[in-house]
Amino acid sequence: MTQHPSSDAPLAVIVLAAGQGTRMKSALPKVLHRIGGRTLVGHVLATAAALEPDAVVTVVRHERDLVAQSVADDLPGVRIVDQDEVPGTGRAVELALGALEDFDGDVLVLSGDVPLLQEQTLRSILDAHRAGAASATLLTAVLDDATGYGRVLRAADGSVSRIVEQKDASAEEAAVTEINAGVYVFAAARLRNELARVGTANAQGEKYLTDVVALLRTAGDAVAAVAAPDADSALGVNDRVQLSDAARLLNARTVRHWQREGVSILDPATTWIDVTATLAPDVTVLPGSHILRATVVDEGATIGPDTSLVDCEVGANATVTRTDATLAVIGANATVGPFAYLRPGTELGEGGKIGTFVETKNSTIGARSKVPHLSYIGDTTIGRGVNLGAGAITANYDDVTKHRTEIGDEVHSGSHNVFVAPVRIGDGAKTGAGAVIRKDVPPGALALSVAPQRNIDGWVEKNRPGTGAAQAAATARSAQKADDGSQEQNG
């Protein structure tokens, strides 16, 4: 029997992310499918990093470059190892150990498709491994339906005897409901020795990591097992059904976390919050709302109903109703919606308003300024205290280049204005209804687009004969003539 590391032994984490995941039926590698704002493997890496290990190694193969880049983005400094032609988790771990060179400590092995494991669960298995001076400790879970998972077989005294994969299990073994969750802690030296003895004589022709458990037991080493406190958290993702199940479980966990932090979430079933989002106390989230990616919502804000925020910042006491917003900044005490569309680069100042059926893009709207309804504001800078009338449009594109509109402080525009960029409206200026602003407007000026109205009598009856409009016009004309004649007789 080998001396085992003490409780303060070095820790290395190996993440297995080489598989294709054929049951996903996807061009995207399984571990790069996303739930809760991260890829599956991204969740695993984030949990591993929380343990502050001495090294993290990720084994890749299928769509190697794509997976390696995603892993490096999620956890800078991670070591990437390529799996060779020999299949199986045992071979993947063997190659990862080679990258760790003469590492001597505890090796935690995680699967890149088991995203719901929490830091405390991993610390529990590490603690049990070290306290029991075991050569291997594995995480198990008991399921009502264990189909597809490796079974944990125990000796008469209750100790772990071996693990048998589904395809290699006898009928009696397949009836066991305790499954191997694919999470292990090994003593590095013992793992190296026994992996060298593992072959591929099994139904799948693979080098199984699970065979190490039986080899260690045969050698007289202690093998421990820790049951997951929540069986669902130990489950892997193999197809789209399990992906949606994992997403639902993760979201329920995230929603409960924010409720306990002082956030009012009226309908958890229809509210989706990514693990990467941040909410302050006294935020209210109404039904049908999605708070995604790196969105930050400050205290007292109300989000929803039916609102989607992606990578947004929402200030204190702001209200965002029935809105779709991406990469937008919404100031404190501002109001947005209903039915607003905030595209990237929108910045709304404190106390400002973006109202009903308004689309904004790459624009800054100053404090207390309002774009109340039926407007498009793109590539625009709006000052403080501005009020744009209904139907305001910034015509920012000339088929070649995007141009900016600049609107100064305390500008008030009439309804149905078009600002043809590049153009500047000076501080305190006014514009009349229906104005098309093609030239700069000086501060304090009134800009009008005035043309005499021309009426062409009889045009509809002449050019649209037989239509309902022509008939209505003829009837009205006859009635008008009769009324005029009556007035002449009475006069």
C-alpha cells in the first residue's frame, strides 16, 4: 500500500472534453452547447477554478481548435492536451497525466458534460478522499432509471468493488441503481501505475478509466465513494432533452439564489437568469423576463414583464417593460418601453425615457431626455432635457456611410421629424411638425419645412374611376352642391 497525500496536498484537475456527443445531433461539439450563460465545459471549468487548483488540464479531440479556444477563453492558463487515436476516458486521463509530468498529489477528474456540479460537492469528495487515505474516491448518485450510466458495484461489506459500464453489464448488474457520476479523485502516483495496466478488451474497445477502480481494489488499496447530495447535479448531458433538463435545473437554482439575496421574482417558471448576471437587492423581475450574459441590474429596478436583457446595465430604480435590449446602458430612474428595441451602443441617461415602439442603436440619450414613441434613433447624440415628438427618425445611412446626428440640450422637436445626418441641432432649438432637417439648426432657432399645400380638385374621380373612393367623392360632391344651392335660395 502506498503513502497518500496529506490534506494540504497539491491538487490538479483534469477535464475531459474530447468527445463528439453524437446523440446531440449537432455540428457544435457537445461541450460547447450553452446553458445559463456558459458552455457546458465552461461551467465545469468555473467550478474547478473555485477550488484554486495548482493546475487544470483539459483533454480535447473532436473539433479540437474550437473547443480549445473556448476553454482558453473560459479559463486562461489552462493546459490543453490532445487525445490520440486510442479511445476512452482512461487514455484521455493518461495523456493529461503526461502533461502534468512529475506532479504528485491529488488528481480530480471531471467530465466536460456534467455542468451542474457545485464547488461544495467537489470539496466534499476531496475531503473524504484525504480523510480516508484512499487511492481513489468517486462520486455516485442513486437514480430511479440508471439507463446509460456506469453502475457502481459494491462488495459484501459495502465498499466499492468495481464499476461496470452499461454495455458490459450483466442483467443483474444493470439492475443496480447506484451510478458512477464520472467524478473521481485519485492519488496521482497510483493512478499512473494502474492506468498503464488498463487494456481495451471490452464491448466498446476503449480504455476505461473505471477499470482503475477494480485494479486498485485487487492491489488492496482503499477505494471510497461519496454520494452526491443532489442526484440531479451529478447527471451528464448527452442529448437535447438532457440539455434542456439541465438548463431548467440550473435556472431554478439561480433564481432561488437571487430570491434569497433580496430579489423579488414573481414567476420563477418563466424567468430565466444566467449565472453570469448580477442583480441587486430590491430588484423586481416580472413574468416572462430573461436576464442574460453579463447583465447587471441595480437596486430597486423593475424588469418586465416580457423583457430580454443581454449584456446590459440597468441603473437604480429604472423600469424596463416589454423590451428587447442588447449591450445597452439604462440610467437610474429611467423608463424604457413598452415594446422598445435597444440595440448595441444605446446609452440612456438618468431619468430619461425610451418609449413605445422606439428603436435605438449606437446612440447616447442624455439625462431627462425623452424619445416617447414611434421613433428610430441611430448613430445619434442627444443632450439633456430633450423631447422628441412622435415619429422622429434619424436618417443616418447614405448607402455608403453611417453619419451622426447631434441634438443639443433642451431641444424640442415636433411630430414626424426626419433628421438627415450629418446634422446638428443647437441647444434650445425647436423644430416644427413634419420638418425634414437637412441643415444645422443654430441654438434657439425654430426650424420649419414649409411648402404651400396644393389641392387638385376631381383627381380621384378622373384617375380612379369606379373605385369606392371615387364613388364616395362623387356622393360628397353632389351633397356639397345641393347644400350650396340650398344656401343660395335661402340667401
